[in-house]
Amino acid sequence: MPTGGVAPPQGHSGGRRGGFGPGCQSREPALTVWIETMASEKGAWPENVGILAMEIYFPSQYVDQEELEAFDGVSAGKYTIGLGQKRMGFCSDLEDINSLCMTVVHNLMQKTGTEYSSVGRLEVGTETLVDKSKSVKSVLMQLFPAGAETDVEGVDTTNACYGGTAALFNALNWVESSSWDGRLALVVCGDIAVYASGSARPTGGAGAVAMLVGPHAPLVVERGLRSSHMQHAYDFYKPDLSSEYPVVDGRLSIQSYLGALDQCYRRYRQKAAARPGGSAVTVDSFDAVLFHSPFGKLVQKSLARLVFNDFLQADDATVAEKYSGLEELRGKTLEESYFDRDVEKAFMERSRDQFEKKTRPSLLLASNVGNMYTPSLYSCLVSLLVSKKPDELTGTRIALFSYGSGLASSLFSIRVATSNGSGSRLEALLACVSDVMSRLESRQKVPPQVFADTMKLREESHHLAPYQPKGDPSVLFPGTYYLTGIDEKHRRQYSRAT
Ligand code: ACO
């Protein structure tokens, strides 16, 4: 157990002036309160480490999935009912992973009034690589004002959609370690999810999430309750570095996802039971259950899968009480049931109410923007937060399942704090994301042909140098960073939309 950190850099907390900026409209400067409390606590193991503030960015343009069905010539309902998607956000050639991450970090820091000198660790999770060596984190350092502290640990982490969770775990570990110097950690995850035309294309999307991590958080990541499953699989990977598109084995990716979920859930339950005073974990242990969300239908099947796990673990009396009518499925196994229609149908039906209550609210962004890859799970957290009032969230417990093909996966949990001033910090966190609905509704719908042309342009221009983007900056949300050019040495320049 860490016994304390080294002294923070001179004046690192004294340098904080602002509290929350006008974007958050909080009555209390919550982060300022926190950092002063934190300064007096150096030397103790920090308490209630978790997420202090969040911001999400998604593109200003989208394509309607119903229109895309007609355009692609597939049967009506395949993308909307079959996959459970409504709209898909996408980026023109004006946006890349650097611009996405700059936009979300700039917005988070501005909205919370956080100074860059308060950040001691900056981690990026992404699978949208534009450079095999230079990290997105190093690009983000240009946001730090001249003269600001550059003693900032962390670089990028990559493993498909899991990199953001690895970045978050690194940040939490740093705050809880002997290396912590009292400053905040900043976690950024971003991706542009694009597929070659064909069956995977409607499961694309794009976006970025930034999170400030530290002690006394309103969203506390529960200690000692993380479980992981890591395995070699060629379900989705990007071996062709000249292309943005992955190689995908769709069926294997679903099987790998569900298999990883089973493994993580089993280990999470074991760890929870082994804790002092530990008890059996079931889906009933959580008020909300969030998943990495490639498409809504898989998420609904995943919640059903957890209930199927509970059913297989239950004793006869519980089966008779809670699962009557399903007894004949007792002989089914996890390994042989990934695509078993009887199991799927029975547990989708049995878990329908739980899905509506515990998971559906988290799919607002995933169904309207699509799979953002690394930010996907954290977009679910934002969606849950914007769907509730603070008093509906306080004291609740949230399970989060993160999956990245290849494969890496983890299940962990968050408790929404109830005391010690965290109420006002929760309100401040919620205020930061309170504009999500209005931003979603202010996006511009474009015809599928424009979307297809844009994908073709990205395909043809990816990694060209020198290159002058052809997209129109006037369609971007104000404040969005965008690429203005790539020179002959592949160096990228950016500007910010007004
Ligand atoms: N009306 C209603 N439902 C329909 C219709 C229709 N007209 N047509 C098809 N469907 C249903 C199908 O029955 C199926 O549902 P089911 O699985 O519950 O039976 C669903 O729509 C999808 O149809 P499929 O024929 O299975 O779709 P296809 O194989 O063409 O593609 C896939 C789906 C594999 C998910 C593809 O989009 C893909 O490869 N995506 C990328 C990989 C991915 O996202 N994997 C998830 C984890 S890894 C990651 O996050 C990247």
C-alpha cells in the first residue's frame, strides 16, 4: 500500500484560481474545493479515487441508419432493429485523432476552469493511429500554455476499443501510488471508427471523451473490484497501416466479446465474494450495467448473458423462485451457447425489464453516434448521467464492461458518492455534460451518398503528404479543432472552428 507521494511542484495548487467556468454553471467551484482538501492529505492513501469531471465530443454530422439501409440495399430494419442503431456520426477529412482529442480536452479544461498546471498525468487511449511513433499525448502537450508545467507522465495505450480503459486504470493506479504528486490525472480516449463498405460499415462512429481523475470524486471507482480477461484472437485487427479499415471477423468478434464478458463476470463475482463481508454478486447488485457498445442489439444480448450467468450459478430454490419456466435450460453451458437461439431468446425476454431500467438509458449516445471504439463505454456513462437527476444517481452502483478486440477486457464498478461534499461535485460533473442532448439535436443530417463520398475521400487521402483537406470547416461545432494541412514531412497543422 502506498504510504504517500512526493511533494507536489511548488505552487501547483496555489496556481488554481478559477473553479468551474461559465460552461458548467455550477454554484460551487468543486474542483478548487477538492484540490485544497487534497493538498492537506498528502501522505495518506487518497480516498474515493475516481472521475471528477467528464466531457464528450462527437461529430456535427450524421447519417440516418434507416436511410442507410435503403442506400445499401439491405432489408428494411436490419440496421435499426437488427443492430439497434438510429444514427451514425462521422468525420470528414478535416478531423483526425489529434483534432478530436484536442477538442475534447480544450472543452473539458475550459468548462471546469481547470488549469493545465494542475495535471500531472495525461493518458490517451486510441486505436486511430496516424503515427507509429509520435503519441497523441505529445500532440496534446501543445494545449498546455507556454510556461506551464511539462512534468506530465503518461503516453498512449492501444488495444482496439480497450485503450481508454487501460488509460483510466493507469491514471487511477498513479493517483493511488507512491508516484502521485498530488495533481490531477487527465484521461482521454478517442477514435474514428470506419469500416470498408459492407456489413460492418453501419457499426462505425466517432468521438472522444476526456475525464479528470483524482481523489474525492463523485464517481468512485471501487477498489479491488476489477477483473480482466486477456486472450489472443484475430477477431478485429488493423494489420494494414496504410488503411483506416480493420480486418473483421464479425461472428468471431461477437463470440470473443461474449466469452470475455463471461470470464470477467465470473472473476468479478469471485473477487467480490472474497472481500471481507463480501456477498454474492448478481445483476441485482447493480443499479446500472454499462457495456462497450458496438451496436445496441449486442448490448441487450450482453445484459441477457449476465442474467444467464446468474441463472447457471443459482441454486435450485432460486431457480424455482426467479427463473420458473427456464429449468430445461439448466443443462446449457456458457461455452456452447454464444449463438444458441433458445438461450438468447429466453434470457432476452427474462431480462427485458432489467435492460430497460439498467442499460437502455446508457445507450443514448451509442445509438445516435455509433461505435466510438475507445470512448464507447464512457459515452454510455455520460448517457446514463444525462438521463438522471442527481438524487437518482447518488449512492447508486454502476457496472462497466470494457472490451477491445484482439483481445483485452475488464469489468469494474463505480459507486456514485453520497457524502463529504461530493453532492456538489456530482452536480458540477453533471453540469459539464448537460448540453449533450442539445448538441446531439443540433447536428446536421446528411444523405447516405454524402457519407459514402466522405468515406471514399478519407480512404483516398489517408496518409497522403503533403495534403490539403477538402472538407468544409463551417459545418463543425464552434470550438472544434480541425486539420488545416499536412506538409511534405507529414507534420500536421490545426486550427479551431469559430
Ligand atoms: N429486420 C430486423 N432485423 C434484421 C433484419 C431486418 N430486416 N435483417 C437482419 N436482421 C437482424 C439479424 O437477424 C441479426 O440479428 P440477430 O443476430 O439477433 O439474429 C442482425 O440483424 C444483424 O444481421 P446479420 O445478418 O447478423 O448482420 P451481418 O452479419 O451482416 O453484420 C456484424 C453484423 C457482424 C455485427 C457486422 O456489422 C460487423 O462485423 N460489425 C463490426 C464488428 C463488431 O462490431 N463486433 C462487435 C464487438 S468488436 C467491436 O467492438 C469492434
